[in-house]
Amino acid sequence: MQLFKTPHINFMKYKYVALLATFAIVLAGVLNITVFHGLKPGVDFGGGTLIRVEFKAPTPVGQVRKALADVGLGSSTIQETGKKGYEYQIRTTQFVKGADAQQELEAHEKLADKVIQTLRGDSPDKLTVISRETVGPQVGKELRKKATQATIWALIGMLIYIAVRFKLEYGVAAIFTLTQDVLITMSLFSFTNREINLPIIAGILTIVGFSINDTIVIFDRVRENSKIYRKESVEQIMNISLNQTLGRTLITSGTVFLTVLALYLFGGEVINDFAFIMLIGVIEGVYSTIYLSCPVVLFWQKAFKTKKGFRR
């Protein structure tokens, strides 16, 4: 399927602007994460109890908050989900000084029971518990460690594959673009105060896999065109390749974008954060693939004066 005739856009003309914009956004995000606002860990990583309940009758959020405050749980986070006035998601945390992992988990379980009992009051049929999750701080720490390792090992594996498939500079360029994809996505999550949990990490790894696929297609086209346009400069060959694959990039990314946009608009609160990260990732993946992958290869070749050929 051909979306439009092959354009003649000079993408490489804007390589410095793209790198500067990327640096500015990443710097602002890193400062916000490390110095100012920080990331908001979900129950998976921060520990605590997450309960979703549905009331039989309309119940204002103020009434729910007051009921919890009366029993010493005023610091709980309450969020409306699903039908307004009926469904709520409640997160509360309690730290037990000097307790081991099992004791912490037991304390969180008792806390969940206390929340449910408080909201039910004297009427057991007043509400239905849709779900409940309990994670101790030590377990959350271990999950954070494993999530970080999964992301790093995924990037390293892609670097090795592309370095073998093409050349080292192409692997470095791919990892550079993927790393800034992750950093910009995490920065936007920090700016919007959204929680980071395991489904979000799954979304990040999905973005990484989707973006690298598009990058490899472009690199493969650059290799093919290097044999056809032998008299052209590397920068011009990259421009030709980017224009030839632009239709494919927009079609594949566009279909995914429309799907996750539908999830974001109509999927409800539970899946909203995952849909949001996928929306950002698809847009960011297209931008980085077009404006960053090839320029980084070009800068590497100029800086280290490497040969311009490819592995066969």
C-alpha cells in the first residue's frame, strides 16, 4: 500500500535542531525526576495496598475520604474509576518499623481489611470489592530492580544484534534513540504525575521493540541504497532512505496510534495510563527514528572516521 508518492524532504537538514530539542526535553525531565517532582511509584514498586470497590448506591468521594480519615487513614489516595460516584480505587500505605518482609505483608493485608470494613460499616452489602493488591516495601524494591534490569538488558541485546547485523555505529545509534524514547516517556509521566507500575514497564518495553523494528527497516534501506547510489554522500543516501520508508513508517505507526487512542479515550481509568504511555511512545518512536537514528550514525562516522560500508 502506498500512502503517497515518495517525497523529497531534507530530514537531515534538521539534525541539529532535533538533537537540541531532544537534549532540552531529556534534561528537563531528568531534573524533574531527580531534583524536583520525581516519579510517582505505584503499589508494584512503592509498596502498599490498592483496593477497587463498587458501591451499591451513589457515594460522594468526600464521604469516602471522611470515613477513612475518621479511622486514621486520611492519607489514603482515592480515585474515581468507572461509573462516577460508584467505583473507587483506594491506595493506602503503612510502614512497620523493624519488620521483615512477611510482617510488612501481613500489616498491609490487615490495612486492606480495615479499609474495606470501614467503607462497609454496618452494611456488608453496601459495596463489592472488585480487586485488592498488597505489596510490601521490600517486594516493591525487588520489583523495581527487576524492571530496571529488564529494560537495560533489552537495550544491550538490541545493541549487540544491530552491531553484528550492520555495524557498531548503527547499534549505538539505535540504542541512543531507544534510550531517549524511554527517558522522554518517563519524563512526561513525571510531569503529568502518573504512577509507574508493572504494566507501564511492559508498555515501555513494547515501545522499545516497536521503535527498533522501524529503525532496522531504515538502516536496511540505507544499506541497499549505498550499493545503488555509490556516488552520493552518506547524508544524501540517508535522506533518500528516510523518504522511501516514510510511507511505511506512517502507516504502521498510524494504525497503532489509532488503536491506543481508542483505548485512551474509551478504555476507562484502569487502562488509561498504559494507553497514555503507548500514545507518547508511538509519537516519540516516529520522531526518533526519522530525526535521530541516521544523524547519530553520521556523527559517529565523522567523529571516529569509520569506514562507510556494511557487514554482509
